[in-house]
Amino acid sequence: MYCCKMSAEQYARQSQRNTEQSIVSLVQAVIDNTTIPLKDKQKHIKRFQKHHADIMAEYFADIV
């Protein structure tokens, strides 16, 4: 089945999960990027921590 009706609750959960996965991927990309200076990486990580503290605590507790 290609398409099925989704409840608003299901849509919200799926949207939240996809957003969370995207943020985790983005943070990991910043961490792994060797062309970004350490000082800039730290600034980016602090911004992620400020705006997405729950995700950072769950996935990156060891660096926060």
C-alpha cells in the first residue's frame, strides 16, 4: 500500500521522530567534519544544546 490515512497524532509522532533524527545527523556531521575548527564546532554544539537540550542530552550526553 503506497498511501494510507494517518491520524493527526500519528503524523505528529512521525514528524517529531524525523526532526529528531535530522538534528542528530546534523550534530554528528558537525562533530565529524574535519574542516570546521574546534572553536566553531563548540559554538555550534552550544547552540544545539540551547535550542534542543532534550535531544542533546539523550544522544550526546557525553559531550554536553
